[in-house]
Amino acid sequence: MRIFLDTANIEEIKQGARLGVVSGVTTNPSLVAREKGVSFQAVIKEIASIVEGPISAEVLSLELEGMVKEARELVQWADNVVIKVPISPAGLEAISILSRDDIATNATLCFSPNQGLLAALAGATYVSPFVGRMDDVGQDGMAVVADLVAIFRQYKLPTQVIAASIRHPLHCVAAARAGAHIATVPYKILMQMIQHPLTDVGIARFAEDWRRVSKA
Ligand code: E4P
């Protein structure tokens, strides 16, 4: 399973990219809106200059023509931009038009296996089930991830599953077990994935033992 960062914050992306474990970035309108004083275009261009892998940028229009027009503009911003499109009748049509033009898409706001299947049939490059938001309403979010992985495998559909709306490190473990191709994680969770109290204790003990021996 690959790891993407789910943020539009440049500092977080720079820090995460240094670790050598981040192979893409997902943004959404809420995440971009948090980065005050910088334009959408400037944020996406800067992210794309830091991370070589896919950078998801979302269209804001709700109707087909607007979605396709925005998508065609967004892909001019950088070679690695992926167009994030919400799943709706217009969204599916937009995905199918864009996929015929070889424009990579990420079908977002996916909350059911049927939505994900339709996005894959429309030609989406990625589909993003929002695990945390499903868990919030008592739906088993990771089951949707597992179902999509199984369905795509069964029918040899090339669409990749991005486990999104990740809320804690155990979501990442469950996504990997479910066979998700990618988990997109907030920076804070990436940091939590690294940490373990026994690692800290072990480092301190090794250092202390070494100090004692080297003094002797
Ligand atoms: C994914 O692409 C979305 O940007 C994100 O994972 C949504 O997460 P949230 O439910 O924490 O807003």
C-alpha cells in the first residue's frame, strides 16, 4: 500500500516528502481553504513541485460542462495533477469524458461499493471511499474499501482504491489488510504511524548503556 498525504499545507508536505514514504497528495476544497492568502493555483503548483506523484485537485462545479472545463484548466497547472470529481450523474459523465482524453481522475466522496463500481466503469483512475466519515455515521467504512478492492480484482478493473478520511493509525493498518492500493493520511497521522513508546524507551536505553560503557 502506498501513502499519500491528505493536506494542502506546504510545510507538512515538505516535511512528509523528506521521509521518502509519501508518493502523492490529495487536497479538497476544505483543505485548500484552510491555507489562507494563497491561491488554489499557487498551492497546487507548489505541491506538484515538491511531490512527483499524483496530486489530486478537486473541481468545484456541480454540472458537467463546468466540471470538464475546470478539469481541463487544472491539468495545465502541472503534469502530475489528478482531477478529483465527486460521484454524481454529472461527475460520472465528467470522469468518462476525461478518461477518454487520458486525464487521470479521482472519484471522491465515495460511500458505497456501487458508487465505486460505477466510478471505475466510467474510467476513474482512483476511487476514494471516505472511511472516517462512514464510521462517523455507524457504517463500516473499511468494509467499503475491502469490497471495492475485491470487486476491482474480480473484474480486473484497473481503478485503484484510495482509503480516505483516515482518522487514526489503525485505519492505515486496516486499509493495508483490506488491500487498499493507497491510504491518504493527514500529516498528524503519518507522524503517529512512526511513533511507538517502546522505540523511544529503547533508543534512550541504548544511548544510556553506551554512555556508561564508554565512560568505564
Ligand atoms: C480525501 O481525498 C479527502 O480529502 C479526505 O480524506 C477527507 O477527509 P475528512 O473526512 O477528514 O475531511
